Amino acid sequence: AIKNFVKFVEASHAREVFLGILLGNQRFLEVLLSLFGSSNGLSNIIIRYPEYIDVITTNETIYRFKHPDKLYTDLIQELQKATTIKDKKKVLRQFKKEEELRIGVRYLIRETDLIGTLTDLSATADVFLRAAFETAKEEVQKEPIEASFSEVENFAIFGLGKLGGEELNFGSDLDIIFVYDEGKTTLANENKLALTSKYMRLAQIIYALLTEMTSQGFVYKIDTNLRPDGN
């Protein structure tokens, strides 16, 4: 805890401000030391991005349950402010760090139990997949690929493994498969082929949005090399 605390103070660009907050708020100091002594992964978020300290200084953030629908709305609003795909990737990565930090602190201060934490992490992954899908759909519609994309409702993301069982942990990969149903289309064969290409492009963008390494890291590692059990 002390080692990570020292790293945090050394990394911050406003040491006096942070030290003043700590001296004036014993409860916050207890939460911070609990975090620094329990998880290097979550500690590194605070150490590398001291501005995320607001996540654990606001009582409403850590003491109140955040419904996935609220999280999704907030994330979409932030994504809509971004004008480029690069900026949207940045939003996704920053938002993920903040949410993971919030969930972790809630567990450490015993506002939720292990089952609740795994459920929250799984629900958060669902939210990011939904947001990535909506973002990818907008990007695909900008690209010069023939065939209408009105059949997009026939596309789905299946969560398997820990995600499917709502047992996702910190740092867990997402085991998913992308599925589309061309049987519901009324397009000619050549247009079906074009539509298939568009669905493939949609999956590629979703994958890039969440897994591509940037200066802010990545959102999730994704494993799509899966097949449902035929038995």
C-alpha cells in the first residue's frame, strides 16, 4: 500500500493538492490505502491517470449502484461528442478504466460482494459491446460498400465463457462470436454477398474499437476463435 501510495504522489502533478485532500478526508485516505494495498491493477490506473481520483472521492459514485442502462447512456453521450474513430477509441478506454476502478473500490469497501462484482463486470462488458456495435454501425454506413444495411437487426454478438455466465473478473478476456442471419433477407445472391462483406466489416470495427492497443491501452482482449458445441 505504501509503495503504491508513494508512486501515486510522485506521479501526480499537483502533489500539494492531493496531500491536502488526504489530510482533510480520513475516509478517502482509508479507501485509497485499501485500494493500493489490495490490487496492483487498479492501483496502476490511479498512478498512471491521477485525474481518475474523482471516481473514488465522490460518495455517490462508489456508494450507489449504477444501473447498466445508465452506464450505457453515459457512454453513448461521451462517444457522440467524439468526432473521429481515434477519439472514440480514447473515450472507450478512459470510460472503461473509470468504471473498472469504481467497481473495484465498491468491492473493497464492501458495498457489494464477490457475486455482485462479477455481475457488474459482466454487465459492463455487455454495455461496451453494445456501444461498440452502435459505433461500428455508424462507421460502416459511412463506407462505400454496396448493399443496404437495413438488415442490421439480424446481427448479434453471443457471449460465451465467463461473459455468458456473468462471471467476468478483472482482466478477463471476452469469449464472443459474431452471428448474422442472412436467411431473413430478400436480396439477390450478389447483394447477399455484399451484405455479408458489410457484416464482416462491422465485426472487424467492433474488434478494433475494443482490442486495438493505443496510448490509452485497450478496452478488452477478445477471443473470437470459438464455435458453439454441436452436441
